[in-house]
Amino acid sequence: MIAWAYLFLPPSWRLTESQAPPLTSPSFFLRLYNKNARIDERIPLFFSSPEIEGILQSHLARSVLLFPSRTIVQMKPLPQNTPHSPSLFWIHATHDSYHLWMGFSSPFLQSVVHLLSGKPTTCHTIEKLCSEITHWFSARLGSPPPAFEDYLLNLSDRDLQWLLQWLLSQKILSPAMLGAYIASLEQNAQRILANLSPRLREEVYEHFISSRKQKSYRWIDEVKYLVHHNLFQHPWTLAPKVHLLALYAELKSHQTHEDLQSFLQLSQGWHTTIQNLPPSIREKRYTAIPTKDIAAYGSFIDEPLFLSWWENIISSRGVSILQEERRWWLSQDINQRSLHAMQFLKAWFSLEAEEIPPSSMETALSLLHFPWQIELITQEIGVATLIYALKESTISHDILPTMILHMLEDIRKGILSFQQWGNYRIPQAQRRFLSAIYVLKHINRL
């Protein structure tokens, strides 16, 4: 579980756990600092080439956004014989002819947990610390950084127009939400309005004035959170226009690959049971799940075993097509393969979860103990679905992220409402909530 190390290392590099580096003296140290959290930790870095310094500095300038405001991650030359905490383990990063070794200490790992979670940890072992970091790292990948609106406002007019049109066409934004959103931008509101069509500009402007006069700033902040959160659910689509999201897309890809590999190591028994399922169930799975996702998952297991799952339910021609797609996937980028293979697993377990009744809510909620779990569920089903799933349920406020808690309170009081949502959709929202928990449990993310 080391995908989180891409917080400090470029996503294009290959990471492996290693022994201590062959070099005798560190080139630099990596400093992790946050005054508010009283964190100031350093770990050693060993380089094979001085050119690596610039590459790493460029990456750290972006990845620091996954940490709270005022966190500093910086590299500095390490004077000879400078003491540092003993390293629990090493990561060896390679790219072309470049080599880098980074040694992680227990205090440094504890500080990473503290910054990602907002609370100190009492864990000391490598396994537990890496597990905690992985959970919070995965949750952070769906959470916008502070002042994310600044990155949107720095887009060119052309890209901003494309983004606004896409958000409206996908119904991620309504004119009313956009009016409330730009009310939070104050003097920058005109930049958004200027990039709308004349008809839409007039409608949004009316909502903008209404939001400033009638709504609380908490409501405006909730809309901002909702808009930004929804953007972060589509990093691969939006990365070409919103370049910051390219980093999140790369990090999500690496984490997904690691999650898939973890699942595969534990699932040999599950693989052998699939061919024994009734043909009607296997046929339903095959029909409901996109063939490209089925084939992508098949590319990670032996072909005879994979093809045995579909015996007696697809034609010989269908088998040939599946074989061809599987072989095609073997030639593709490993992270893309992993993304589509994970889509197969999510679809498979979602179909299994269809029989879970809404009455299981109380049992499901008893399985949740940390805010990162709520964040991961939200990434699967969206903010509105989560809020309505919890609207009539009892849940500890301690495990709810702050903005989710505020929105849930305001929905219950009738202060906040979502377009095309109402109490009639609570059972549907609860089914999706339960399904997400079932899926995340089965792929070992919860």
C-alpha cells in the first residue's frame, strides 16, 4: 500500500519498496511543515542525478494541495552528518535513467495521517500507519482543495465557457445553483457571467441577486462545496480543461491499480465460484456489465478460468470477441486496465446488492466509524444522494465531514433543498447508499 507516496513523488514514476539505498549520504531532506498542527518533520532523499531536484519541486508545488492550508512540503540540501529519525522503510522511485530513494520514519508517517485526517494518530507500526494514510489519501482524492475556485477563475475564457456548458448540460449545475455559486465569488462574479450566453446570463444573474439578498452565507458555501465536489467526481473528463484535475486523475489511477491488486491477491477462491453460479445469474451479469469492463478484468486472470465464467451463456462468436478484447487490454496502459477492471467489480457487486432492503440502514450505519468512510461513499453516489439517504437516519455527527453535516442539518430544517429531490426519493437514496457500502466492503476499500 504505497500509492499514497505519490503525494511526494511524480505519478509518472514507478515505485517499489526497497532496502536502504546504495548511496552513503542523503542528497536532500524532504520537510513536511504545518505550524497550526505543530508538525515539522524531515526525511532523507537520495538522488542519482541533480536534475531530479527540479522535477520533484515541480510536483510538490501541486501535490501540497491535498494537504490542509498552510502546509509546506519542501526540499532542502542536507548538510553532512545531519541527524534524522530512523527510517522504517524505503521507497525506490525510478523513471527512465533516474533513481530516487526516500526513507519514511514513524514520526513522518504519523504527521501525514494527522494532516490528512485532521487528528493525531496513536499508531506506530508500518502496516497500520500505511493503512490509515491509504484510507485518508483515497478520501482526499475526491475532496477539492481550499480556494479551488481560484483555479477555475484562472482558466481561459474558452475553457471556462466549455466547463460551464458541460456542467449545465450534465445537470451538475442548474442556473439557480450557478447564481448561488457566483455569489460566493464576490468581485469575480462578473468573470463567470461574462462567459455565459446572453439568455442564460440574465437568468443566472437573477438567481445571483436573489442569493445575495435572501440566503445565508452558509447556504452559499454549501453550494460551492457541492459544485466543487461534483467536479472532482469527473477528473478524467475535465483534466484537459482544468489541469489541476489531471494530478487527481493520475493519483486516482494509481490508487485504483493498487486497490485492484490487493483485491486480486485475496480473491482466488471467489474466482473459482463464479463458474458454478446459475446460468441465469451469469447471463444477467454479462448483459448488464459493459464488455470492455468484463474483458479488462479478464486481462488480470488466466484466460481459461475467465472464459469458464461465460460457458453456456454466450455464443462461440461472443467468446471470440471476449478473447480479442481481453488480449487487446493486455497491450494497454496498466492504470487504464485497472480502472476498467475496477468498474467491472463495482458493477458486479452492485448487482449483488440489489436485494438489500432499506431496512438494513441501521446495521449499515453501525459499520461506519470514520469521516474517510463517508467521503468514499460520497464519491460513489454523490452529495445529494448521501444527504437524502441519511435524512431520516440516526448517525453520529463525529463521522460526518463538516460540510456534509451542515447540509444534512439544513435539509432536515428545510433551509436547503436540491432541485428534483424530495422525501419521495429517500428509499432510492438509501438503496444506493447501502449498495455503495456493500461494494466498497467487497473491494476492500471500507
